Amino acid sequence: MNDKFEGTIKMIGEKQTISEKFSKREFVVSSLDDKYPQLISFQLVNDKCDLVNNLKIGDGVAVSYNLRGREWTSPSGELKYFNTLEAWSISLTNLKPISDEVNDDLPF
């Protein structure tokens, strides 16, 4: 299952090496909804971790991703379920963040 989400970069995390064969990196994209923007967390894995190297906060992006789900049993025996949005492609767009801040650098 895959889909696409557009918005602006809100946060880019550091690459985390989990094991010799697995690394991950998280980033957050803010939707362009001006009333109730959604902050969506995506995960990059292994060779895809470098996809955000040239991005900066505020960049408009379109993220292609797969929805992943898994089951995990805690040490106490409790069964839990997790979802991950695993990004596999990111392209720059000319989207701009919506802001309600007043522009105070007017010359008058």
C-alpha cells in the first residue's frame, strides 16, 4: 500500500543505527491546512536515510510512502500494534508554509 502526502518540512532527525543491517531516520511534514495543520511523522530506512540530507525546515515536499504495520509482544506478554509511514521518495515542491505570524519587517 502506498500513497503521497504534501506539506512543508517541520523537523529532520538524525540517522540512528539500530544494528549492522538496519538504520532509520525520522522527519516530520506539516500539512498545509491553515486551520488545523497536521504534523505527520515519516520514517526512512537504510539507504533511504539520505533522502533528507539536502532538505531544510520550511521546504515544500511531496512524500511518497508505504503504510507499514506490525505486531509486538511486550516482555510482560501484552500484545501491541504499531503503524509506520515508511517514505521511499521525496520531491521538492513550491509549497509554502501557512503562517499567521505578522510580517514586522515593513519599512514604515
